Amino acid sequence: MKKNLLFVIDSLAIAGAEKSLVTLLSLLDLSKFNVDLQLFAHGNKLEELIPKEINVLSPLRYTIFTQKRVKDNLIHSFSMDNYKMLLSRIKYSSKIRLKKYSNPQKARIFWQSVSGVIEKNPKTYDVAISYAQGVPTFYVAEKVKAKKKLAWVNVSYRLTEKDKEFQKKYYDLYDKIVGVSESTKEIFLETFPEYRNKLEVIFDINNPQFISDMADVGNGYEDYFDGVRVLTIGRLARQKGYDIALKACKSLKEKGINFRWYVLGKGPLEEEIRQYVATHGLTDHFILLGVKANPYPYIKKSDIYVQTSKFEGFGLAIAEARMLNVPVVTTNFDAVYNQMVQNKNGLVVNMDSESVADGIINLIHNHNLRNEITEYLKHEKKGNVEEIEKFYNLVI
């Protein structure tokens, strides 16, 4: 008899956890599982890659409600006696505007504000999986019935005492907690040492054959630039270190390097980034491409992949660049050495703009080093589809 699984994630925007989930779903033996997928936001690019056998559940009522304008919500709330949703939305919006909050704080404030109007899932599952920390974790713990519950932690972050206390009551309800790297596990245990016996490590799954095939679909860059192409992929958010990237870009320009630095992603810092680019004359050098359902042709046609993150659970885009034999320059975030070998598959540099710029220049000018790295990349182990066996061990 097939087991019934539920996966829950915020959305399928272009990001590491989301790509990892799509890869996992594509590798699942669907002769053994019926799979439901619950999203909190719909209409993002990676939804196009979900296997057709996966049942994407209808949007939550609150999700539908928040897609409407506040004016329409006012009319809807009073005509449908649905004022609780409006009050929850106003409560969250007003609190979040007061100051800048970290992602864990935003998730807590959101759930405190709106959980009362989020409906429960009516089914009972064999296994329910929150595939991201924060809201999906709270939702599966509180709104889903399942014989077993698994919580993925795919980012390395530390919590305030208030957020630790808030999250603990939800993690208490899980049978297993899964970190996507050893460093993610250890950082999580700094906050929650009591969960050591619950913790497993399953690396973000990446399938090199899929990535190689997708890299040959589509054109990638179409600007006919003949200099050095640098690429960064990641949400336009502070975690990704775009302040470091922008200053490094400015430094490269000042040093006369013939390059263009492309970025695939969108997010809350977009306007701030565009203003910096315009102010410092980087319009022809730091180029925002938005999001692409298939980023792999861009990676394949890049000369150097750069990651300026301040923290990551794993760093899936780095793994994808490695699979396409593109040399990497990355900051030394916590989980970086789960996959990087210094001076072998790329360069790990200090978390500042000059170190990043120097690393890029080193790869541009030191042809021997770059060729050695490229050769190493061609022969190093690609992907980790075998991680699917660890997943099966948890759910079967």
C-alpha cells in the first residue's frame, strides 16, 4: 500500500531549498507514495518543474485573501463576515513595519498574527514534512495530522531567546529534525542541544544528470559580451551578502577588469541594489537578470561563479556551479567546507569585498590555477542522489 506524504514549503521561488525539494520530488519512487504539496505562495517559477504526479493542494484561504487589495479585502470581510482575516493581516503588517526583523522573527510574528485564521489540513498522513524552518514548521506541527512529522532545517542561523522559546514548542512535536549539512546541524544544536537524538543530516539533493540536461536547454546570456562573465544566484536579501558583492564589483571596475557581474534572483533589496549600481556607475557591470526557471544555461556559460553569502545551510548554487565545471569564489560562511576544497574546486575567501575581488582577479589572471581548478571539477564526484536513501529510511 502506498504511503501518504505531505510536503510543506513557503513557495517554489528560485532558491536553494526550493530547488532541492523539486529535485527530491523528481527522484521519489512514486509507486510507493502518494504525495501532496502545500505552498503558502503560488505562481513561482519552479512550480513548472514539479512532476505531474505530485498533487499541489489548493491555496489556503488566507493565501487567497492576501492576494487581494486591502480595499477589496474590506469589502470582502464585511460582506462575507470574514473580518478576522483582515484583522490578522493588519496586525501582521503593522508589526512588521515597526523595525527590521530577522527571518525567524518575521516567521514568529506572522504565525502569532495569523495562525488563528489558517485552516487545518483535513487529511491524515503517514508522514508530514516541513521542508523549511519557520512558517512551514509551525503549520505542520499545529495544523496537520500525521503518524510521523519531520522538520527540515536548511539554513544556519542563531535564535534570540524569545524565538528559541517560541520555536521549541513546535519542534517538540516532531519525530525527527533534518539538517542539510553537518554545520547546520551543529549550529542548530547550539540553540537546541536537547534535540541531539532527534537530529539527522541529509544533504540538499542535487542530480547532476538533470542539471547537465537543463544546461543545454535555452540560450542563457544573449548580450554578446566577450569579457569575463561572473555570476551570482540568490535571493536579493541581506543573507546573501550583496553589500559585499557590490563593493567588490566597484573595486573590479576601478582596477580596469573587463567583466560583467550577473545576478539571478529577486527580493526586498532590489531597489537598494539598483540605486547603488546607478550611483556608482555600475550599470554596465552589475546586471540584475531577475529569476529564471532554468538558471543552468547561465551557469554553464559563466567564467566564474561567486557566492558572497553571510550564512547558508549548504549552498546549493555552489554545488550546481561545480557540477557544470565552473570555478567558484565564495565567502567562508559556516557550511562552506561541506563541499569546497580550497584551491582545488575554487577559492574560499574572507567575508569582505576586497577579499572577494582579489579572489576573482586571481582566477582571471592566474590561468594555471583556473585551469587546474577546472580540471579538478571535471573529475570530482558530481551530485548526491544517493541521499534519497536516507530520506527513504526516515519515511518507510
